[in-house]
Amino acid sequence: MSVTLKDVAQAARVSVSTASRALTGTGLTSERTQQRLTRIARQLGYRPNPIARGLKTGQSRLVALLVHNLTNASFQVMAEVVQARLKALGYQMLLCIGGDDPEQESDTLTTLVDHRIDGLIVVPTGKNGAQLKALAKDVPIVCLVRRDDATDLETVLADDPQGAYLGTRHLIELGHRRIGLIVGRQDTTSGRERLSGYVRALREAGIPVDDTLILAGHFVPETGATCCRTLLDLPRPPSAIFVANHEATLGALRVIAERNIAIPDDLSLLCYEDMPWFEWHRPAISIVDNGARDLANLAVDRLLQRMDAKGSGNDGVREYRVGARLIKRDSCRQINAAPPARSGKPRSSPSRSSASKLSASKSAKV
Amino acid sequence: MSVTLKDVAQAARVSVSTASRALTGTGLTSERTQQRLTRIARQLGYRPNPIARGLKTGQSRLVALLVHNLTNASFQVMAEVVQARLKALGYQMLLCIGGDDPEQESDTLTTLVDHRIDGLIVVPTGKNGAQLKALAKDVPIVCLVRRDDATDLETVLADDPQGAYLGTRHLIELGHRRIGLIVGRQDTTSGRERLSGYVRALREAGIPVDDTLILAGHFVPETGATCCRTLLDLPRPPSAIFVANHEATLGALRVIAERNIAIPDDLSLLCYEDMPWFEWHRPAISIVDNGARDLANLAVDRLLQRMDAKGSGNDGVREYRVGARLIKRDSCRQINAAPPARSGKPRSSPSRSSASKLSASKSAKV
DNA sequence: AGCGTTCCTGCAATCGTTTGCAGTCTATCG
DNA sequence: CGATAGACTGCAAACGATTGCAGGAACGCT
């Protein structure tokens, strides 16, 4: 069917080995044959068979990206970024969707290594640490967005503590003192960290933390709806809601619409992670941007580095953080009088540095 | 590193061939050895190497999906559907993003067949017909959403003429007579067909077609913005706008927000293709649903069928249509008096049949 | 008992590459 | 002029599976 190396070799009246060496550019053939072979190969339309090559070399030129879904805007841009960068380097991306389900994740992982992928970027569920750890011996792995605590894998995280802190502080500065928080499950890194950032901002402002204002739940719109209702039905409802569980945002918006609550007049709303339509929504929704694009780029960088470094041990495993950014739009408003001018430095609004800030912290494990 | 068939064979004291036959279940081995072998294989943790197998059999268990982007909601659900269905059958999905760029498409296509994919679902740009046609000899291909006119490939399309007709008629029934249309490029199937549906609805209602109300453009938000502005700046602006270019929707919404135009009071708005947030947007946006989920499912069905049928010629190439559905929400309102009660049958609102209607039309080509 | 079937198994080739090893040829040097 | 290094090249063995062919055992039949 398709033209093989043998065909090229025959046409050039050389052996397959020579043809192989000439075309892969090992420098072990004479300049002349090399040029002649490349010419003939092109004429014949020869394309090396990656499967055969893979069998011999153990490499597939396939890199997998395992995310939870494609509904989450962050995952969308991550998939696009990873695909684009890998393609430029001659890799194909295997996109897998695990649905945040440990069983599916486990399944997928084994099929992926079966396929001898050259690398893996994974948003772990956190329940398959042992398996991931084992696979990491064979394949370079980078964790993205979430850490799997049972492993010591290289991990690229959003700076969720900072992001939640930034967002909460913003609301406080606008005069809000009762701030509802709808946050992700507390058995995930991001869930815990965002909560901690929220708490820190409140503490710093001397505002007591009211547990009835804090609701955590699964990553689905329904969470947003029920949590939002609960908050609004409180005897003393919050004046602002920080939806720090991205998937819950739609649900929260629905409840707000249902109840005819005006944003930002009746209620200030701040969300986490950007989505294209937040900007076109009316009013445009203020957000804390987790930097999905930068996260993906960094993950690819790290992965490529590990793939090049091949066998050079597991040492130097780091954890990376991509800084969060507050993007003010029109869904949060000033209330009351001036914000309780805190004694701290009256820092101007966070600098709009285009490049996101990176902070690498050596993780001393192993 | 990993355990091979040879290891299993040795452990069982049989030849590799027997091991292979036993484990692949060809029925050419005795019941006893088969069971023994499967047991031993499991104990040893044997996993067949798809690369080696692929080299011999010429199959990779890889199926590619080539779409333009992941921003478009339809492509998102298609990717999710295709991935889920294929995984259930033991295939891995290669997701490629071509950016609607012929050159990238061409590139990607060649690398994909290099990888010996077993099947391909592609949203064609329409500029690489010759290449697609050639590849179709080696690989089962199904076109999705768009037709490539230079080929005679099996194609799964949305029923765009019907969808645009339905949408336009809806607006007419609400009393609108000046209906702006923002539609996709006219060198694409969907672009032309949606325009034709719009025109048909107008004709049927006896409303003259005003060319100044019809704007076509590229699949980006900016198109929506500029087109929307143009329409609103008309001496006699439309009372309703039908945004039948999905990607343009965001741009249109922005302009509407900028100008403080109230939907649906000042202007009725109808969009094409569903997005999760259309429903949560305020007001909720009425749409014509193209049935992305059903499109993807049908495409997978067709592809699998072709993959099974293997060599059985190119005959019986069909074109499939997945019916569109009008979903009324809150962005269109009745204007004027009663709609000009047309003589035609006063059909009740389109039946809400859950299963989308399919109409297959034999394409007589070749 | 002899013979043909049926059933199971093993040998060895094959898929398209890569790669260690050994051989050939030329050129250079003593 | 002969030896030797160096530069290319070819042979053949991998990689891990599948598969046509043939051999051997067991069985039933005449």
C-alpha cells in the first residue's frame, strides 16, 4: 500500500540500513548518499511508519492529556494549548476525558501506557496515587491543576490561595463584610486552598469567619444553585458571593436570575476562572483568573524537559505555581461608606503585569 | 521492562504462537490451555503491546477527530461524545484542532495517516478535498457538520436549511418583518444552507428579501460585533436579529450590551447552536439547536460501520441529516398585532419529539 | 490394523524500522 | 609499497506481536 523504507532502498540500490541511516540523518552516511536518498524518498513519497519505528525504539510520539471534561473553560484552553505546542514538535496529543472519576482515570491510565505514550499531563482525581507513582517510572508525568498527595510528581498548580485571597480582599475593600463563599470539594487541593485564601483575607481584615457563609460542593452547576439558595435564604444573607467553584457558577447565576436579584446592586458577585462569555455577560462578571493558558504552557515545558532528560533520576521534583490575577468588571460594587481603611500598606490595585508571576518552591520530598 | 507474550509463553511452557492464540481467543486452542494461559497472563500482569500488534495487523486502535477549535460549544460536546463512545469500544481518540486552516488541516491529515489511524471523523475546511479523497482509500472517513464538495465521502450534517427556516419562521410568527441575519461564510455548506432557510421562510411569508439585512462573515466574535453594528446603524434597523453564525454570537451580544439595547424589548435575538450559558443568560436566549450530541453519535455510528465493513467498496455513500430544533426561551418577543395569519395550515408549535428526526437521502454520486 | 479426520500445537516468516557488528574501499602515512 | 586508520556500507538480529503451514496425537471408521 504505502511506500516503505525497503522500496526507497531498492530504488536507490542501497541496503535498508543505509537508507535508514541516511534518512534519519545520523551522519553515518556520506553526504552524497544522504542527499540522494532524501531526494528519492521524497520522489517516492516515502513516509516513515511511526508504528514500526515505535516498536523498535519504544517511543510513540504520542503524548496524552487527561482532563475531567471539556465543559470547564480552563480545560478547553489547556487542551488547545497542549495540542498546539505538541503538534509543533511533531507529537500527537491523545486527549482523554476522565470525568473526575477515579475508576475511569485508572482505566485510561493503563490503556495510555499500553500505547507507550511518551509523556502524560494529567489532572489527577487524587485517588490513584499509587498507580500514577508506578507509571511515573516508565513515563514522564506532570500533574496539572491538582496535586495527587500520594505521589511526588512534578506538579503545576494555580496559585489558588493567592487567587482566593485577592478576590476576597477585593470584596472587602469594596466594603463587604458578609461574603458568601461557594467553593469546591475539600478533598481537592484547589478546594482547600481557595478556602484558605478566603479565610486569610477575612482574618487580615479582622472580620470573623462565619461558617454558615461557607459552602463546599461537587463540581457541577447544581452545587452552585443549591448553595446560592442556601446563602440567600440565610436570616442575614451575604452582600457579596464569591463563587470559587468554577462549575458552580452557572447554577448560581440561574438562581440569581430566578429571584430577580440585580447584580451588582442587590448583590455583588465574583467568580473564579475566566470563561469567554463572562466578559459579554451583562453585567460583565468580575473574576479571578487562574491563568489556564500559562498553566498549560508551563506544564508542557516541564513535561518536555523531563522527556528530554530521560533517565536522569527522579530528583529535582518541583512544584510550580502560576500566579492568579484579579480582573475587575462590573459585577461587584462598593457598599457602605469607605472600606475600613486598614493599617496595612494601602497597596494600589495589583499591577497588571502581562506575564503571570511564577514562584517555584523546591519540594524536598525523596 | 514490561512483560511480553514470550514471558507468558515461557511461564506456561508453550510456544508464543499458542500463547497468542489462546489470549486473543481465536478458538484454535484447547479450552484448557486457553484458561491456563489467561490465568498466567493475568498473574504476570501481561498487557499486549498495541504497537507490535499494530505493526503486524496494520491497525492502531486509534481514531482521530479533527475539529476547528474547542471554543465552539458544538465541538466540545462532539469531542466528549466521540471520546466516550470510542473508549467504550477500546479505541483511543486523537483529538486534533485544525483552526479551520486548510494548511494545518492538510498537515494534520498526513500525520494522522502516518500513525495508521483506524478511522477519522473530520470537520473539513473544504479546501483539501483531493487529499481527503485519496486518504479515504486507506482509512474510513466520515465528514461532520460540513461537506467537502470535492469528495464523495459519507457526511453527517445538521439540517441547517430546516433550522434556519424554523428560526426565521418563529420570528415571523412573532410579527417581525425586518429580520437581520448574521450568517457564516458563504463558501461553507452551513453558511449557504442557513441563508437559504432564512430566505425560504421569508418568501413563504411573502416578505421581500432585503439584502442589506443579510450579512455573512468569518467564524469569529468580531464578525458578530461588526455585523451587528451595521444592522443597528441601518436607516431602518431590524426588529429582530438572527445570529446564525455561532461564533459571532458573543460579538453581537457585546454590541447589544454596549448600546444598552434591551432584549427582547428593543430587539429580539435568536441564535444558532446551543451553549450551556445561553440558558443562564438573562434573558435566556432562544436558539435553534443543531443537535451536536446526535450529530456526533451518528458520525460515530457511521464510522464504526465503515470500519467493520472494511473493504466493501465505496458504494452506498450516504449523506445524513440530523434535524434541528427550535428552543424558545426569553430573547424573542411578539411585536405589532397578531402575526399575518397565513393561509397555510396553522401548524401548532413544532412537536417536542425527544429523538431528533433523521432523514437520510441517498447521494447518487459515483 | 490401517487410514483419514479432527484438534491442538510449534516452527518460522512477517510487519517496517533501527542498530551492533563486520566487511570493503580509499586515502594517508611511514 | 604495505600497513593502517577512517569512512561508508551491508548483513542480520532485534522489537512484540500475528499467522500460514505442517507435524503429532487421539479418535473413529472400515
